[in-house]
Amino acid sequence: MFINTLSMNLHISPNRLISDIQKEFNKVFPFLKLEFFYNKNQSRSSKSSGKEIIPHNRKIGDEQKTVTDGEIVINDEMKVNELENIFQQKFALSAQVFRKSGNLWLETTIRISLMKINDTVYKNHFFCLLWQRNCGNNIF
């Protein structure tokens, strides 16, 4: 029996565009989205309003002057809150992971692994595609 484990190194540096970090993250987790917020002291629920999201075309160092070069090692067992806490503690960046639901991006459950959420959303997305093909566009 083979066990397929995931591990990625996400490079963070002041000169990297937020969009480049997001694209790198999405290569491994295509059904999850990483967003960065201006106010690092906001609670998790207040971040998701979308009003304080840093634009994707900005560099990390433009918004957080103290960011230095570093790596975040992400494995398939890492939980959402662990990743968000690493961004906060290691880089003083306020980040939040969202999951795809149809055309919407929703908050994720913080104590579930990134891979489990990504796989669940993938399965739901695949089921919806099959449902549309077999039953027309009238879903839900």
C-alpha cells in the first residue's frame, strides 16, 4: 500500500506579489484560497467581510514592512488555523483560508486539515458537475 503525502515550501519575501503566493498555494490546493488582510489584529470573523483584503497586485513588503525572507512548510495534515497562525507569528501577516462553494468563497473550519477541506470541496464540485450533466442546469 502506498501513502501519498503532500509537502510544499511556500516562500515568503517582502518583494513577492500576493498573487504569486496565492498561485503557488493554489497549485497544491486548487479549491482553497489564501487572502491577506490589512489589520493583523482583526478577529477571524471580521476578516471575512472582504473590506480589508490587501489587493493581489501588492507586494507583501508594501503592507508589512517587517517581513523578512522565509519559508512555510505545509504538509497534508496541517490544519487551517495552524497555517494562519504561522503567517501571523512568523511574518506578522494576517491571512485566512477560504474554500470554494460554487461561485462563492466561504470561511473554512479552522481545525480541519487543508488537504481534507480541499478534497471535500473537490468531491462536491465533481458531484455537481455530474449532476448538471445528468439532470440539467437546475441544481439546488
